[in-house]
Amino acid sequence: MANDRQFRVRTTYVATRGVAEYRATIPLLVSSGDRVLELGCEWGTTTVLLARTGSEVIGTDISPKVIERARRSHPDVRFEVLDAFDIRAALELMPCPTKVYIDLSGFSGYRSLLDVIALLESYAAVLRPDAIVVKSGALKSFAARCRPWRPDGRLP
């Protein structure tokens, strides 16, 4: 049986649809004191935008070839090979990030919705960032239709 302590994670989730929305969150959510971990950085374009805030930023991707290209293109930014589903390795790479950005291929479709939610909950529970921004049209659509139940029986 669930209890109130199981749901005490304070991480805010921000679901975006498409690259433009994903990147538009940067000036609103990321400040110079943040430690940002990006999962699925591909060529590093968003990672560079994140790094411009003056934050400590690491861009990651599962593909060594992609990471090598990102390193060549953006030598002043840190890029590392990482499987986003290896949360222990993510924790070792960047303990206590304040923000996590997630842009993983295949996360926009409805078939991946449970995977997206599971990954978000895992990162929130283990790394405890203030916010996780995820590029997932399916999650954004789902979240827009959700309303939390209130003890007084009213829906917001």
C-alpha cells in the first residue's frame, strides 16, 4: 500500500514538444549556479546553449561516435558517453545536478510514455534535481490532460 512518503520527490517535470520548446526553457530555468546534465545531446547544440548560461554542464549520449563529433565541434564543452538508463553511472558522472535535460530518440511516441515516466521518476529519486526538462510530445499531451485530485473533492 502506498504512503505519503513515497511521493515526496520535489523535482519539477517540464514536458516539451520539439526542439524549439525544449531549448526555450533554458533562459527561464537555468542560471549560472546550476549544474546541468543533458541526456541525449547528440551533436551538442543544446548543450552549448546550456553552457552559455555559465553553468557547469555535461552533455551525454550513448553513441561514442556522436560524442566524438560533439567534442570536435565544441572543444570548450564537456561531453561524455553515457547510457541514460544507467542512473548509477549518471550519478558518478555528475553528483547532485540541479537540472537534467532529456532528449532521447523515441521518447515522443505514446508507446514510450511509461519509459519516459519511469526514467523521470528514477532520476528524480536518485539525483534529486530541482527540475527535469524532457522533450516528449506524448508526455506533454498526457500531462496537459491530468488534474490532481484534491482532498476536498474538487478538481483544479
